[in-house]
Amino acid sequence: MTFETFEKLAEAPQGASPLLVALWYEKRGDWDHAHDIAQDIETPAGSWVHGYLHWQEGDLWNADYWYRRAGRTRPNTSAAEEWGNIVRFLLKD
């Protein structure tokens, strides 16, 4: 699946990784559902998504904690750009 296809999906992606599903829900305004998915995935990518979600929530301390767990630093970009970066990364896996 391409980034452009993923971005335009009208329904949650079938067969996609849980992290992609979480990001799909977040993009459509369902932060709680996205967080419920991401918080249970204990991988660097899961921590990255979890950090991004807390950034979106405005909980920067918590976001930074999860970014560190992912081996990353919260970027100095827009959240929309970060969402795209994470989705593109996950689509390549």
C-alpha cells in the first residue's frame, strides 16, 4: 500500500499493522482508540507512535518519555509531518 492510498482510506485498513491502524484512527479524530492500540505495543515503533500520540494530546513530558523509549527525539516539525514520516516508515516494514 502506498502512503497516498493509506491516507485516503475511508475505513480502517484491513490486514495492516496495529500501529498503522492506530495512526489511521488518530488522523480521523479518535485519539482514545489510537492510544488504546499503541500503548500495548512494546517495540521501538510502538513507542514512537505512543510518543507521537501524547505529543498530539499536548502531554509533552509523556511524549518525550516515549520518544526516548523509541530511541528518538520529538522532532522540530509539524505533527502532520511527523504523522506522515511514521506512516511512511511503517509502510516500508
